[in-house]
Amino acid sequence: MLEATNGMSSSVWMATADVPVFPPLAADIDTEVCVIGAGIAGLSTAYLLGRQGRSVVVIDALGVGAGETGRTTAHFFPPDEWYTDVESGFGEQAAKRVADSFSQAITQVESIIALENIECEFERLSGYLYALPDNGFQDLQKEFEAAHRAGADVELLDRVPGLSFDTGPCVHYRNQAQFHPLKYLAGLAHGITRQGGKIYGGTRALDVSGNDTLQTVSTTNGRIRAKAVVVATNTPFNDRVVMHTKQAGYRTYAIGVRVPRGSVPRILLWDTGDPYYYIRLETPDPSAPDDILIVGGADHKVGEDTHPEHRYDEIERWVRERFPMAQAVEYRWSGEVMEPSDGPAYLGRNPMDDKNVYVITGDSGNGMTHTTIGAMLVTDMIMGRENPWSSVYDPARKVKHGMSDFVVEQADTLSKYGEWVTGGEVDSAQEIAAGEGAILRDGTRKLAVFRDEQGALHAVSAKCTHLGCVVHWNSAERSWDCPCHGSRFDVDGEVLHGPAATALEAATLDSGDMKQAGPGDAHRPRPGV
């Protein structure tokens, strides 16, 4: 079990893995490479660099796997934009490089697992993409042809085999994979420390500064001097603007439903709908008669659904319509993905920064794959080697393909600043029910106020410490989420997810707003509902 995570919900991975806990940094330290972030991106990078003989220090604000890696659905599958979009936007040669990188990422993970003897339920399996009538992308023939030209091992079938419902035509992608992400991270952490690397939990990076030969990472617990820095924090905290105009944060949801073993084939499955859904199986207990069917989807932009619990219900309804053998829902969780404007992730040197500062971000729906590619690519860069994928994933690339989405996202972000001239969601904190949060106007300020089950109020500034947007309440995770660039904070303002690096400012309510919740208050309607 994880000691700390960045949200209230808990995934099947968190419930079924023992993850090592590392102490905070205790003093200033020197190293060759400092990796910020102890999820799959950071630990994969640290492990590969350690194998090259580099001294590495990894730090994380919480601990190993406490961020988005523990909130994934943990499968390796084709690009979220599909090969047809990659080819149309970047050309056939770029699509071939993407296919090669995706294939090699799975092979790299498989190789590490074998070398380190990591028991993390890794298995190769088939993936299938099918189209929904009159909903989303329809031309599976076009996707099949683009994937084939890119070098992917694919075939076109009349339907997905073994399912309880008829999908109609589908593209079959061979040799995809899945695993248990936190068990894999535990193995990586063991490998890093065995190599002589250092891992520190409870150590938040606050700033990165220096020059092309030496960087200093300032943290809550001391300073780390390094010849190179890799920012592997899902979204970079050290970049105020540039990268955040190229990608947007989205919340994504998953449930784990118990099904009789053998009633659902061991495959990966995705549809092309909007919203789209995807499935995989997990076997927490091989001796039990059941599996857990993991189903994800129902994405939305961060901060744009104050009470997103209905999204779990929508996923469950989708499951029960197609899998009549589905039993109880055992797990519900959500996570955050960063969606690049033009498709591929951003992996490599941080734009407009020193040459020895690198980022791994823009995971889209391919977090396990993109982060492994990023670790391989950044390791090559630090070691002074050419990498054939670097141009495709270059964080400095100009947004051309996907320009319309880019413009829409930027307009949406700018519109959010208009919330500073609007009123609050409630007129008084007395209107906030126990277990709920709402934005309160207090003169020229806006406050983010949460009332706990004991009736105590927790008030902080509603101004995101990244670029000043008004945060929004997220009842499912009990967090304050920024709709502009995806930062998230707990009810006391502490950072849960970047790019913000500092907490929301503490605030004091007027005495009239400090009334404790009475018996009737806990039953008041949610603000805005």
C-alpha cells in the first residue's frame, strides 16, 4: 500500500502492491543526474542511466508511485491519436519512427523485468480497435493501412473474437502488453538502489537554475547540484509558460469490476467513440475464481466538472450493457493525463532552457509507453548518443498538425481568467455542506473553502500559484483543480499535481463565516447543483 497519494480515490494497483518508502533528502548533495519524479518516467530514466554508470539522485514530493503512475490502467497499446493521424500530421517516415519507438518501449520493459526478476504480471497480448456506428472515427480500413505502412503488426478482422457482444470490424494489433505498474516501480527502485542510485521521498523540487554545465535543484529539504536534470513530473513545474501552451490536462476515470475468470478474453480493447472506452483484465488473486475487468474513459478537461462521480456511473452502465456477467464494482479511481495539441509526447530537452535540462511530458493516453520512450531517449541524449526518435518527440517542435485544437485550448484557457470578475458560487461559507467545497467571493479576493465532516472550515486563496487562474472544486478527489494548466491542490492548499510548485495561500474567513455545520447543514444541496 502507498503511504501517500495525490488524491482520495484508490486504484486496484494501490491496493495490491508493496511499494518501498524512502526518507526525505537530509542535506545538500552532488550527483551527475538529478531526476525529479519517482513515477515510471523518472524511475525508468534513473534505472537506464544507472546501467550506463551515471550517478543518479531521484526525488519526489510524495514517494515512489504516488503520482499518476498508480492511477493508470497500465497497458501498452498504439498511439492514442492512431497511426492514421500521426501519418497525416507528420508524414509516413515519422509514423514509422513512432511505431518503432512503441515496439521498442515494450521490449525495453520486458527486458528490464527479465534482468531484474521483477514479478509484475507482465504479459504480451493482442489489442483491438473497433468503431462505434455514427460516433467518432469510423475508417478502420484507413487506420489499418496507416499502421501497416508504419510497420505495426496488424490485421483487419470482421469482429473482436471471444467477446459477449459483436463489435463489428476491428483492427487487431499484435504483441501489445500490460503489467502491474506499482509492482514494476518497486522493482525499478530496487534496481536503482542496487546500482548505487539514491531515492528520496517527501522532497518537493521548487526550482531548477544553473547553466549548461551545472544545475542546482532547490527543494524543500536542501539543494542538489547536478550536471543534468530530468523533470519527470507528468507536467513540468520548472516551465512557467512554454510547454503549457502546447498541452492540456485532462481527468480520466476507471472502474474495476469483478467478472468470472474466463468470461472475458485476456485482450486489450478500445473503441473510437466520444467519449471512448477501453478495457483490460487484472488478476489480483490467481487462486480466486474471479478477475477484475478494468474499464476506463469518460475524460474531461481538468477543473471542468465539480462533481464528476457520475462518470463512474456512466462507465459502469457501459460495462453492464456489454458484459452481462459483470458483478460488483470493487474499485473506482481517477487520474490526470497531459494531452499534447498535435499528438506525440514531448520528450527531450526543455525548450528555451539550458542544454542539460530535460522533460518527459505529454503522455496522452499512452503513459506507460511514452514515459518509457522518454527514458530511453533522454538517456541517449545525456550519454551523447543520437536517437532516431528525437525529432518526432522534440518538445521544441512547432504546433502545425492539430492547430485547430491548439487554438481552441488556448482560447478556453484565456476565458478562465474572466472568472475573477464574477461572483462566488456561494454567498457565505455557511451554505457549504459537510464534505463539500465552493468558491466564495470575499471583497476583491476569491477563496476556496472546504467544510470537513466535523464542520471545520478550510479556507485558502482560490488563485492558482502557477499562473493565477481560479481553482475549481473536485468532489470525487476532494481537491482544488486549476482549469487552465492542470494544477491540483488538497483542501489545505498543498500541491497534488503541477505545474504549480507552491501551495495555495492560506486565508482567514470573517467570523460570520466560521459557523460550525449543524445537523441540517450536512444535507444542504451541493453548491451549483
